[in-house]
Amino acid sequence: MRYFSTRGAGPVSLDDALRQGLADDGGLFLPERLPRFSIEDFTGCDSVQDVAAVLLEPFFSASALEAELAQVIAETFRFELPLTRIDAADGTADLLELYHGPTAAFKDVGAGFLAACLTRLEGDPDAPLTILVATSGDTGGAVAAAFDGRPGMRVVVLFPEGRVSARQEHQLTCWGDNVLSLRVSGAFDDCQALVKAALGEPGLTAHYRFSSANSINIGRLLPQSIYYAHASLKVYRERGQQPGFIIPTGNLGNALACIMAREMGLPIGPVILSTNANRTISDYFDTLEWLPRASLETLASAMDVGNPSNMERLRHLLGDAETLRERIGVLSVPDEAIREALRRDFSEFGFATCPHTATATYTWRKLDPALRGDEHWVLVATAHPAKFETVVEPLIGQTVPLPAELAEILTRPSRAVDVEPELDAFVARLREHFA
Ligand SMILES: *Cc1c(COP(=O)(O)O)cnc(C)c1O
């Protein structure tokens, strides 16, 4: 399989698309065509790993990793991705729980896959690859966890001092010697600027073999399609019905993986995107005008995106707004509605949801009752509520029990190195830690 940029550059191999992240022309990589599957292609495939082996095979043709696909799959899908039935006042649905990985959010899937692939392609104990990741919270923890202890690989996480929650900070700072956690006295933008400045220094980049693990890497999308394929096949086999999916959406990476699975022939019905108060996508569907803007801060902070970069991929795959709005639904959910959904979820389901997941449960309750009843809906749960306890606990009046993975991480010692948002200071910390 060959890969092209949405802006035309290419072709490159899967391996180069994984290495580069962003294409040279500033576009995003996509496979030259999506393979088509029939449901019979998955006969006998019951586990997530079985489904992954069939679905990923064409994407790995001609990759140096082709012979190691089974190991890559085994390393990526090490935790459960279960469907849980919910019974609520408005009917029944399934919750697709994507939060059983090491840092309790769906980003563990993409980060784990990228780590399994990049370690095999680039891991070199004599000259380690150094992954730089600026984070406002969730991504950095998932990347650090995925590369923790991997031979020939290093990670430098940069996060803004005082702008991440205590639990998030712990998830960014509790790893082994190959992970350097830098607490930057500045904002997220300063962290991003530092990464950019470092990548712009050829001498430094060559010495440390810098690379970046950004959210637009094709290595995030491919494994995310697997849980949609697996869940849709399960529902289809049990009910004879193609489930609809309601997906909490920020940068559109998770939802795009679902839409790709549908394009590949998996039994997926309607797809609805739930955003927070950031209305760039919903306004685009309403007005047909694409107007990216600065992001607003909301309770669903991992979805605070004003310029969802994966829209470029979605348009390339399906077409412009007029086509998109016929094929995909969208609802923007303001903070007050997130609060209402968090309270109702807890009282009706008997367990808490996270603020991102609550945009999906809110959207589901808002559906036309006939549509809600006729379709079988899968609501995507993107993170565990214990990660966002400062939002959730006051609303439900209880503490949220910690899942085992998160509890284990929180017992580890945490260590961060403070740094000023300046390149010289950054380089000095790097030298001290990695020599
Ligand atoms: C990243 C994230 C999202 C948004 O996913 P996108 O792929 O950016 O649309 C939603 N929920 C949680 C918990 C996240 O960490």
C-alpha cells in the first residue's frame, strides 16, 4: 500500500508516513485507496486482535513491518475495549469503553500502536530516537506510557506548569529513565513553540534524532478503526442491525477512524459527532463555510479544538460540507448540557461518565425518539471519569473509584524537571538527562 498527502505529495511507504507524521507539503497522509471488506471476510474473527489482523493486513503490504504485524497487534491491543449495555429512561444503548489502557483514555490505542511500529523501525540503543511531545494533558501521558522502557527510544514530554490537573501531571511524570518530563513555566503554546524551535535546529535534531508524535500521524488512525470494526461486527452478529455511533469529537481523529471503517464496508450505520462549545464543525455543516478559530475552554478540555486538523482528511475522503452533512451528523454541546448529562448518566446508569463522554450521552438523549428507538446506538466513552474527578465528583456528589491502571500509576514516584520556555534552557535540561 502506498500513502499520499492530502495535498498531493507522495507516494511514500507506510513506514515513512509513520516516521514523518506530517507530509513535507504540510498535508496529512492517507492510504492511496481504502480497501473494501465484506462481513464474510471477518468470519471466525471474534476478538479485537482477530479483527485487527484482517483489517490491517492491506495497510501493511510492502511495509518493513509486514512480517511483524501480529506482534504489533499483540502489543497494541493489550487491554479490553468492551461494549457495556446501558439501560436508561430513554431506552437502551451500548457504551464502547475505550478507557482501560494505561492512562485511561482512547489515546492509549494510537500511542501504543505508534510505539510498537516506531520502535521496530527506528529503535537504536546506540543512537536513540527522541520523540518530542508538547501536551495540554492527555496525549503526553499516553505517549510516555507507550514508549516507557522501550529500547532505543526516548521521549521528552513538555507540559505547561499549573495548567494540567494533579492526576494528569502524575501521568506525565512517573516514567522510567528514557522519559524526560519537563514542566514549562508558560502556557501550552510555549511548549509547542519549544518543540518547533528544537526541531528547527539541524545540529540538535541530528544529534538527538528528534521526531514528534503528533495527533495527526496516520499511526493513530489505523488502530482506532479496529475498535469500531470489532464493535460493529459484534452488534451486527447479535442483532442483525448496523449500529450507529455517537462520538465525542475534538480534532476529529477518533471519529475519522469510524468513518474510515464504514467506508471500508464494516456494518456501521449513522455516525454523529458530538463536540463541546467549540462550534467550528457544526457551523461548517450549517453554513458550508470552513472558519477555523481560536479554541474555547470547556469542561470537556481534551476536545477544546478550534481548528480540527483532520477535517482536511475527511474532506479528501468524502467531499465538501454539502456531502459531509448528508453522511454525518453533528451536535455542539455547551458546558451546561455536559453538566446535566453527567448528573443524569450517574443517576440512570449507576456509574459515572467523563465530561467528553457526556457530550455523546447528551446527544443520544436529544435524538428524535423514533430515530433513537429504530437504530441501535453505540455511545463512545473516550476516557474514564476518574481522570476528570474535579469536574465529575462535585456534580454527582460522590468520589469516583479509581480504575486499577490509574491507581497503580498514581502510586509511582513522580519526577519532573522545571524549565523556562527558552531553547537554551531546554537544551541544557536535555544534556543533563540524556548526555
Ligand atoms: C483526545 C480526546 C478526545 C477527542 O478526540 P479527537 O480524536 O481529537 O476528536 C475526546 N475525549 C478524550 C478523553 C480525549 O482525550
